[in-house]
Amino acid sequence: MKKAIGAAIANWFRKPENREKARQAAKQAYSQYRKRKNSGK
């Protein structure tokens, strides 16, 4: 089962537009995480 999921993700990442979307999502998630971390002090 894990191999099938891994293959599906690998195929999805092969498309450049998906890669760009994932990069944007990761950047957004990271900035939200940083905001939360900094506001806790």
C-alpha cells in the first residue's frame, strides 16, 4: 500500500505545475508556522 501511495505522489510531482503548487503550499505553511511560533513568546 505504501508503495502505491509513493508512486502516486512521485507521478504527481513529475508535473512541473504540481511541483510549483507544492512549493507555494510549503512556503505558506512554513510562514504560518513561524508566525505561530513567534507569537507564543
